[in-house]
Amino acid sequence: MAFTSQPGNKQKSTTGFTLVELLVVIAIIGVLVGLLLPAVQAARESARRLSCTNNLKNIALSCLNYESARGELPPSSTLALKSQRSGLGWPVLILPYLEQGAVNQQALAIIDDQGDDPDAYGSAMDGLNKLLQPMYLCPSDPELADQQEKFGNADRKGMSYSGVAGSYFARTGLCPSNRDTDDYCVATSTTGLFGPNNYDGLMIQGSGVELREASDGQTNTLLLGERTYQIRAWMIGAYWTGSTIPPQVRGQAAVPPQGPQPSTAHFSSKNVTDLYPLNHDPHAGAYQAHSNAEGDRPEIADTTPKVISVNDLPFASRHPGGVNFARGDASVSYLQESIDTDTYLALASRNGGEIVNE
């Protein structure tokens, strides 16, 4: 504050800020903003994570409603009758229980019209694959809504959630294709582009799991989790190529494949594996067919190892430190990146007989 006096007049004062005072005030405001901004961002992320949790909760409850109506959980994918054709994924099958029955009926009608050659990834499904399903998108991954689909029509939309196919190969190191057991895996190659097709989880290809098969307990078994990397159109489940079970016999009528096929690419469900932890960084190891030119995110260096099979693409989120999962009882857990590997693998198996200690 400055004071001035003039002859013959009473002393009067004027108020104002000096330049130094103004700069100090600006600096204080800057410090306060710097202190508050992380708290605001943390609060926003907390709200987004809560919204994601609600999405998973509602999706898991819809899966259980599907089970109540049909006696089994939805398959991760209906079984495509022909090679290189995609079955419908579980996200389509549970739509009636998410108040989206009209979209479900349209999808089933298109598949039915295709007769013996249905394909959920075909151009006939483009119109429905373009529909953005808000409950299938995590709000912490807003760019996914505008992400271009890698193959076919770029306007087809993806989704943030994937079924858990199991962890049999990672737990046992075997893929014996023994269908006389309650759990197994099938694979033409466990290190090739597709990788193993586990059959010990709650979301498996070609058939639904009855809840009585979850002998480890629904609470101890993962049903759904978040994904951010190499996401495809939300309606497709899986496609197979190559050899079939049962095998085609020359000179006889084609026999539709039964159950999981050895060379299968899963999109609506994924394995849990010890090779790639939660929130695995693609810069440290990418999908075998990752292509920057085709818009795969994130853009990686040419020197990045391309080692991950389709079915082993990891569960991951944009939430710091962990990933949301829904369990077989529709409860939702936030699994930390630091989770013990054996515990993580055990949670993916419905009947491994492990004691899960988190």
C-alpha cells in the first residue's frame, strides 16, 4: 500500500498492488492449482473406474440371467460351421438381458438368413457392428469409441471387456486335446499366431458352462475382464481354420466341427497366461501380427518383439495399477498388477482344485 501527501490537503491513501505483490499472488495460485489438479484427476479416474465396475457388474448379472434361462452360461462364441467364418460372441447373446433385445434379434436373423454359411464378421453384419454399445466401453478408454477396426469396415466398433477362457495350458504346460476330462486345451501350435484354446474357464468356445462345473466356486473364478490391446468388432466371437474335430472324411458329407477347434482365433474371450501380466506393455512385446500401418495402437518401434498369440493377448486397462474383473457370482474385483502369478492363473480356472489366497 502506498501513501501520498499534498500541500494544504489532508493525507489520503490509495490502494493497489505492486508488481512484486501481483507476481507473488500469481505464483501462489499456480502452486495451489498444481496441488489440486492431481486430486481432481484422481477423483475423475475414480468416477470412471466406478462406472467401469458398474458396466462389468451389469454384464456379469446378464450372463447369470442368461444361465438362469438356459441352464448354462453363454459360450464365448457360437461355433462357426465353416473354416474362416466367425461365430457370434457372448456380447450379442446376452443383449436381451441388457434391454437390447432388438439388436440381438436382428443379429440372429442375419445369421439365420445366411443358412449354412453364417459369419458374424461378414459384411452383412457391418450395420450392427457399427452400433456403439455404451455399456461395453470403459470410460477410462475414451479413444476406443473412435478406434478404427483393423479388418473390413473401419467403422465397426470394439468393446473393452472380454471373457476368460481359462488357464489350462499355463498351469499344466500341456495341450493334450483329451475331451474325456472336464478341462483341457486344444491347439495346432501353442506358439503360433493363434496359440492354445483353453477350455477350463467360464467363457469357452462352442458351448456354455453349467455353474455346477465351477467346482472351485463362482467367487473364486473369473468370468470377464478388461482389455485395451488388439480389440476387434464387438459382435464377433471366434473363427477356426485348418484341421477339425471330428476330422472331415474324404468322400463323405462334411461333418460340422464339434467343440473347440485346434486352430482357433478367439476375440470375445482370452486366455490367462503367465507369459504376459496384467497391464502388459505392448512396447515390451507385441502381438505377432501388430501393424502400425493398419492403425494398431499403440504405435510400436520396428525393433519391438512380436511374440504374443491371438488367444494370449493380455487383460489390461487404462486404470492405474490394475484391472477390473467380474467373477462367476457377478462380484467385481480390482486385481492389482502385482497379483501373484499362481493366484492369477488359479482364478482363471473353474475346476483346477487350487486354494485361492489373494
